[in-house]
Amino acid sequence: MPVPKAELHLHIEGTLEPELAFALAARNGVTLPYADTEELREAYRFEDLQSFLNLYYELMAVLRTERDFEDLANAYLARAAAQGVRHAEIFFDPQAHLARGVGMGTVVEGLWRALAASETTHGVSTRLILCFLRDESAESALETLDAAKPYLDRITGIGLDSAEVGHPPVKFRAVYEAAAALGLRRVAHAGEEGPPEYITEALDVLGVERVDHGLRCMEDPALVERLVRERIPLTLCPLSNVRLRTVDTLADHPLPAMLDAGLVCTVNSDDPAYFGGYAGDNFDAVRQTLGLTEERLRELARNSFTASFLEDDEERRARYLAEVENYRF
Ligand code: HPA
Ligand code: ZN
């Protein structure tokens, strides 16, 4: 049994496995520009974030109905549960669907069908986080938040993803202020490909409570000191960093140095269908390649629950944390 953990950095569209992509394409009469799953897998060689995003957005064409989103989420939750995920805070990218004529209601209600039943079906509690695409305009983000207003009882927070460089957090000040006024929790991708300044800006201008990736904080010792002092969790995604060439090899990943520095690190899968592994696979990879001790692995699992948005269910958080402490590696 793998160590119990929460997954805090997971794009549901990034869990679309080739087999499901072809099944949904057939169901919806969509033609993919790949002959079969093998040929599609050949396309999974990425140069950087953008080259991945191109395929990620292309394959979304197969997601059309509530049932598609429900099936996608159920497939993820089943795989995550098998790898020890007890709680998942799931990102979704509504703008990528709205642009294709798929409504906010279709996306949220479809995902919700799977999420509402997830504790019973998969033994996984869940939260939903709406992400804005940072390479779209600030106005589009505000319109998207508006379109989500009928569904806010199902949405815990907001995030910021897609192409980072050239799209600093400050661009989204207004929508983060509006979301805060609506009582939504705030996170943002920062310091994946973008500079450490974007991390500082996400904290100071957007008021984020967690930083997604945040890897490049290691270039700025004063920022590291601040993140440690303020106990800001970072949602790291080691296998993603290798596939998108943010690090050269997994052996070069700064996770051990980050833990030694006292940063509140968590380990997550990002887009597991594309990056070669789910949450447990990421734990196994860092354990084997980076030689993390059992106590370090326990710390990562503990951090995942302390950093999760479970303030409305502290009893559950305490139960999960007790499971971590009692776990035998
Ligand atoms: N980074 C930025 N945007 C994304 C990612 C990522 O790793 N995955 C899906 N959208
Ligand atoms: Zn991500």
C-alpha cells in the first residue's frame, strides 16, 4: 500500500490517456490527427512547456459532453486512489472548453458527477480549482469568473496556468481581487519557466496561499528565506519538470536541496497522462533517484495534507495526517 497523500497540482485535462482520447473521439465523431494510440504516444516528446501545451489543447477536442468530463475524472480518480491519493484538489481549464463551444455548465456538472461520488466510488475526497489561462487576456479571465458564478458552490479556488513567460501574475490582479471577494482560495503557477520575480508577484499582488511549481525560487536566496518563514507550500511536479526540460534529469532535481532549506514541498503529477506517471509514480521516482529517506517521504506526505484546502473539514485532515504518521514504509 503506497503512502497516503493529497494531490494538489493536477490538471484534469492532463489525465487524458491516449486510449480514452481515442474512445471519446469515436463516441463524439471527432477525428484526431493520429492513426492510433502508438502514433499519439510518439508525439509525447516535448521541448518545453509550449510544445506540451500545443498537444494538450489539441487533444481536448474529444471532450464534448458532461459524460466525457465525468469519465475523464473517474478514470483519474481510480488511478490516483490506487497510488495512495486520499484527497485531490483538481484544476480545470474552462477557457479551453468555452473557446470550443463547450459551456461552463457542461464542464463543471460533468466533473461534479464524478467528484460528488468520489468518496464512495474511489475513497478520495476532492476539491475543484478553476484555472485561468495566462496567455489569454485579463478581460477573458474576468468573463470566465463571471460564467462560473452559478457554480461557485462546487468551486473551492482559482489558479493560473498555461504559457508563463511574458504573462506575469500582475496581469491578473483584478480577477484575483474579484475571486477573493467571492471567498475563493487562490493559487497560481509561478517559477516553472518564469523567473523568481513571478513567485514574489503571485504572493504580493495575487495573494496566493500556495505556489504551483515555484521551482525557480532556488535562484533567489532571499525568496527562499521568505517562503520558509511564511510556510508557503510549493506544489512540485518532478516528472513534469523532466519531460518539459525544466531540469536536465531527475537526478538534477532540486527537491532534496529544497527540503534541506526548510521549504514546504509537496510532490504531484501535473499532467500524468503526458509526463509518465501519477502521484505515486512521482513519489517512487524521487525516492529511487534522489535517495530520499523514509522521514523525508513522510514529510512530503504530511505537507500534502497540511497544505490542502481542508479548513472546512479539519476532522478529515486530522484523520489523513494520522494515517501518514502511522504508515510503515
Ligand atoms: N504548466 C503550465 N500550464 C499547464 C501545465 C503546466 O505544467 N499543465 C497544464 N497547463
Ligand atoms: Zn501545472
